[in-house]
Amino acid sequence: MSKPFFEVFPSLQLNTDIRDLMGQTEVERVSATKRRDFLRVYLKSTRLIQKADIWTTEQEIKKQLFPQANLTVKIYEKFELSSQYNPEKLMDIYKESILEEFRNYSMLEYDLLRTSKVTFPSEDVIDISLKDTAVAHEREDDLYEILEKIFCGRCGMKVKVSFSYYQEEENRFQKNAE
């Protein structure tokens, strides 16, 4: 049932940049809960779309098409990217979106990822080096799950996410405190 985005949402008005991006996407499926309080839009694109643009589109669908409804609109995007994308290039281009997604999910995981050191030891491996703290070890599984959903599920890459840890260097305040 894949249809161009604006065949499914013909009257939706978006700013020019987002309109151009959405004009290149296809809606694979739309579903709603029985109570009609949650609308899911499954979107497929050959171009990478920043998370902020996805969120703006969700808000505009709600505001313009269902203004009186107590409804949450959620877009589930899936990218079919060309072979020019590898995990390192994707991380470079999409890092702000990944961080924003983590910030929306949990400030703790966001801060862990924001302060991490990301390396690519091989074409299909992403190593996330975290500060060696109990919290980092405790949250590793959550970070792994979200990153795997983004890279493998959403972007269709076959990558392995691994974690390593580094000791934070003592700063002069810590030395003075001792």
C-alpha cells in the first residue's frame, strides 16, 4: 500500500525544506488505536531525515488535520540509504538527531552518549567509549538497544555496537580536594 506522503496527507502544509523531504517519502501504513488516541504513520525514505523534521511533521499532522482530537501522532521512519553511507558517515551526519532522540528518551542516557568517544574500529563496528562509572555500566544495555534500533532497524545497516570504558582524567579541582 505504499503511497507518496502527500497522497496520504494532501492538505498538509509544511515549510519548504520539510515539504521537499516529505515529498520524497512513501507512507507504507497508517494505523490508529481503537480509541483513536494514537496515530502511527510508517514512513519509508531513501533520504536521511533529521529527527527534528520528523517531530515537526508529527506536530503539524496533529495541529492541521486533527486539531480538536486528543491524539498523539507518531511517525516511524525507515531509511533505505545508498551504499555511500557507512556507520561512520551516518554518525557524522545524523549525530545531532541521535542525541536529540536520547535527550527525549532520558537525560541520563543522553549525557552518557554526549560525553562518549565514538570510534569505528572496522566498517561494521561502532565502539562507544563511556566514562567508567557504575551508571554507564548499568545503562549500557539501554544505550545498546536504542543505537541498534537506529542503525540496524531504522537505517538498515548491519553493524555491531560495542562498548568500552575510559578512566576520566583527574582535573585540578579533584586533585585539590584530595
